[in-house]
Amino acid sequence: MTNGENNGRYEAYGVPDFICDPFFQDWIIHPEGTTAAWWEDWMINHPEKNTAVTEARQLLQAMYFEEHVPSEDAALRSLAAVREKLATTAAPVRRISWWWAAAASLILCAGLGYFITGSRRTQQSYATDYAELRTLYLPDSSKMVLNAHSTVRYAKEWKPGQAREIWLDGEAFFDVRSVAASSFQVHTKDLTVEVLGTAFDIRGRRGKTEVVLQSGKIRISFTAGGHSDLVMAPGDRIVFDPATAALTHTTTTPDKYTSWKDRRLTDATLGEILQYLEDNYHKTFILEDPSMAERHIGGVILLDNLDDALFALSTVLNANLTQHQDTITIRPR
């Protein structure tokens, strides 16, 4: 369920019903994007359900879930344990009844698809839409800027002395705090970046992984082997292609690869700019003259608004841009 097919029945829902509803669970577990927007709009139109929704949300947020469906015997044992616990609780009868209904629903409802295994969620995840940038502060106060059309997940809390680990799909810029005896690791499908305190950009796009180091020192290890670990210095840039196991190691100006976090591109070719716009705005560009891709665009291309960026390109290139749905054709004037 992705778009609230139960809309017509939500008016009659109580706390246990909301807890067991997959679309409601999705909102609580992933409070971003279209699901959150749908529920926020629904709540505006149904203020009488605010109490039930708030209580259901608070209960789910206090739980930790694993993707595991218990056997019937396990569910019944858990239900019996909850019943015994509630029987010895000195809370008012009304409150006991509410928790009993909620606990029974959490354990037995078929729609939940999860089994309660702890007292809190331990994973934090974020996803960005096309054209969206998001700045996040990690549990150690390190800064991460997540580029458009990217996802990231990490532990909600990082314990002292343990590795600080992040799993990334897409692109992000990291400004990492140095923490004694605690390494910082970013995992992608193809490699792991390990740092102690640094600033770097990592990009997983178009089947390749690219890392540019701005400051500090990082170590790269490759998931599939074939390459020895690589230590990078500021200004180093690597591009790894898992399809061919090819590794390119060059030096560059880091700001050229990290300026996107400030919603601008600098010192780029037209081909590089169009690739960025395709990856982050979900557009397809066609150059009637392919040689234009090598043209160098001096100065700054602002990315606050796609239309403004396209207008700047058409002016600089002296070109006409025509758009049909998500495909944009560029032709010289």
C-alpha cells in the first residue's frame, strides 16, 4: 500500500487500527516525502482523529522493528507475557485497557508484518527527491549534505569506541568530526571509505563510484577485491567502475566537485553540467551537436532553480532549448 487506499475507512479507525495499517506504518518509519504529505493533508481534514493518530504514532515511534514475522506460538507466548505484565501494573483501568488493545494489535494483527524485538528503533534513514538537497547532522555532530535522489541510513546512536558507519546510495558530502578511537566509515555497493576526521564527497551514479577528498586523509577498500586499499590525500579523485574493475586515480580542485552542496556548479564542461542535471532533476538531455558536450562553461551555474539554470545555459551557449515532457533538446542557434 503506497497511497492510502484505506482512505474511506480511516474515519472509523482507532489506535489499534492505525498501528496495524501498513500505510500508516510507512509514514512513521519513513516520515519523509509523499507519504508524510498525504497524512498531513488527511489530518488537516480530519482533526477529530488527532488524539488517536498521535497516540498510535507515539507508540510506534517508541518501538524497534525487525522484518520478522513470528510463528503463531511465539505470538501467543508474547501475548500471554503482555497480559501477565498488565495484570500486575497499578495504572488506572482506562490506561491498562488502552495498552492492552494496542499490545494485542501489535502482536496479532496480520497487516503489521513486523515483530517487536526491543524498546526503540535503532536505525535512521533519509531519502531525497529529485532536485532536493538535505543537510543532516549525524550522531557525532558530523555534517552531511545529501544530494538529490539519494538515500542514506545509519545507527540512531553511535557508541564510543565503535566504528561510525553509514550506508549510502547516491551522493553526499561529509564534514567529519575527529573522534578518538572511533573510525568513520561510508559504505557504498562497491567500496568503503574510512576516515578519522576529514571532508570529502562520494558519488555513486551511472554505475560508477567517485570519491574526491577535500581535506584530511581517507582509506578506500574495495568490496569485490581486485585492488589494494588506497590512501587518498587532499585533492585526490578516484573513479571506480565495477563493470570493468577499472580504477582511475587523478588529482583535481575539490571545490569543483563539492560546490553542488551550495547549489552551484563551477568550472565545468557542458557535458558535466548536463549529467548533473539529469541525475538530480530527473531530466534527459539531447545535444543535436554532440561536440558541444566538451565546451567549457566559465563562472558559476546556479542550481536553485532548474529553469534559471537552463536559461543561463541557453544564453552562454547561444542555443535554443526545447522541452517535451522530461526530455530537453539543445540545438545551436
